Amino acid sequence: MRREGFEIQVSAPQVIFKYEGNQKTEPIEQVIINVDEKLSGAVIDMVANKK
């Protein structure tokens, strides 16, 4: 892109918070995981530890 006269600057990612009135809302992700019932506990633990 530089040879075409453009330059790009990359910075560290930032969380963009949204506000509802004066209340700051948290970023929320929705995930659906289909696993056997016997594995659900382990999967829930793994997802919970990703915070």
C-alpha cells in the first residue's frame, strides 16, 4: 500500500464501551456449543476461565 501513497498505523486493541443512559454496559459475547452431556461441565469450566 505504501507504493500507492497510503500508510497504515496499527495500535493496540481497545474495548469500546456502550452506555444506556448513565449506565455503562459490558461487552457481551454469545456462544452456542453443542457437546455430549457428560462433557458439558468441562466445557463450561473452560469457557468461564477465558474471561
